Amino acid sequence: MARTFGCVRYVYNHFLNERTQAFQQGERMNYLQSSAALTNLKRGPDHLWLNEVSSVPVQQSLRNLQTAFRNFFEKRTGYPSFKRKSGQQSAEYTRSGFRFEIGNQRLLLAKIGRLKVKWSRKVPVEPTSVTVIHKPSGRYFVSMVVDVKSAPLPATGQNVGIDFGINRLATLSTGETVANPRYLDKYHQRMKRAQQDLSRKKKGSTRYNKQKVKLAKLHEKIANSRKDTLNKLAWNLNTRFDLICVEDLALRNMTKNHCLARSLNDASIGAAIRAIEAKAAMHGKQVVKVDRWFPSSKLCSRCGVLQESLPLNIRQWSCDCGAIHDRDENAAINILRAGQALHGDGVRATCSSEPEAVCL
């Protein structure tokens, strides 16, 4: 596996460098050209070691590089970066590179053989692809892509609007709140101490490598805790509600504020919305995104009057109609109404500066 990871990483970095140089010279190097160049590279006397591992994950690394460039040109991500030996390693096998026996749950990879896997769940059908992942903490994982039928959850007839934030991870239109666990703050001192211990050791030494694994395990614990919390939240919402309305937040722009960036990244609002959408698609529920410019916080959910300004430090405000609003709960109610209007539930969402205009 170590040789496979090394070959995959080398090919990815090699052709990333080749395509970067070609781009700087005003030329384009596509996937087909990279694939032909890889064939010639493997025939050269200096790169015969690339033939010691299966060609499937090596070839797949070129496809992953092509995907990375496509995402860059479509402005979804930044420019592709080189893979590091100290980072997370992965090798993806398509159908021609593995064999899976459903009866006894045995996985065999080309030029490696059988893998001893402790399965977290039974694989119901033959996977279409298998990815072996090596975490910096030293743990190995097998990720499989399988085609299974969705299992719709029973309809409840209930809808909900959600306002995500930092002080509270989520505020529901029902008045419920979900606390922000702030895992990064919880483990900040331990991470700081582990990083200081790492900086005191000689790079490349045995103690340096041991301390590096300790730090990686701490990062992995934070990531796993956050992921577990978000998945539980997504499952809870999808079992209770048929329609879930959220805001289409510009999170990339919001993280440019250095005062909020760390807290926003720790809250992982984007990951929470993606988890809700994934489970909704799997279980037959609906997710509606309300436009980010919709004034959900400044709009009175009782009379429909729009406030001229509402600074972030004001968490509770009163309207001229006498209603006293919690900022987040009021926003969640307005998000629900706007989402229902977009979904076509016969609900009209309007707002005006006149007291007579009411959100229905």
C-alpha cells in the first residue's frame, strides 16, 4: 500500500507540474495527453518502478487531477496543489482493479491481495469503486461507492425553517435551538501544547514523527466529533420534517472577515447544510434554499415591517407592532415562509415598510 500511495502521489504531482508549465507557456494539456505521456513515462528506464503497483489507481490519479482542474476553471475551488507525503494518502480502484465477494465480505486488490477489513456495516451489493485511505494519524479506511435504493422516511406533514449562526449552531422556526459545540475551542489548549512539543523536536527524528502522529490524532478527533454532531442533526431534522428551509449563505465571503473566520470554520455551517441535503435526497425529503439577500433578520414575522438596520450585536429587538423578537428565531420563521413560497405550498412571502403589509 505504501508503494501504491507513493506512485499515485508521484504521478499526480508530476503531471500537475507538467500542466502548470504548459499553462504558463500558453498551452493546454488535457487528460488524453497526460494519459499518453504516462504510458511513455512508465516505459522509461528511470520510472520502471511505476509498474510494480496496479495501473488502476495510478491512472485514476490523472482523472482526479483533471477533476481538480475542471473545478478550478469553473471557479469552485482554488488552483490544484501538490500532494504531500505527510498528508492524507488515497488510492482509488475501479472495477478492473478489485474483486469483492459479497457472501464472505472479502476484498481483494490488484497486486496486493486480500485486505483484512473490520467492516463498520455489511456491504449489500458489489461496489462500483473502492478507495483505500491512509490518515496522517496512521489509520487506514476503505471507502466504497455502492448503488442502493433510497429508503423514504414516513411523511410527518411538518415544515421547518433554520437560521444557522455562531452563538447557536442552528435556531429552528419551532423555537428550538441547537448549541454550537465549539470543538476547536474545547481542544485548543491541547492542540497548542501538542504543536509546541512538535516544534521543539528535530524535524525527521523518531520523536518528531511520534509527536506528529499525536497531533494528527487530535485533529482527527475534532473532525470526527464535528462530523458526528452534524450527521445527528441532519438525521433528526429529516425524520421530523418534510420540508427544510435554509439560507443560501455566501460562506466563502463570510470567512474573509478575520473576526469571524475561525468561529465560522469551527461551526462548519456549510457541512451541516450538505449533510441535511444528502440525507434529504436519500430519504425523500425536500430542502429549499432561500436567497441570501432575503432580509430574514430585519423582517418582522408578525406584521411584516422591514427594519432599516439591525447590527449583529443586537440579538433581541422589538417592532412597532409590539412584537418582541429573538433575532435568530424571527429569522428562522421568515426563512420558513420564504421557503414555503418557493416550494409552492400556497404561501406568499412579502415584506414592506408599511405596517399594513403582512407576511402570509
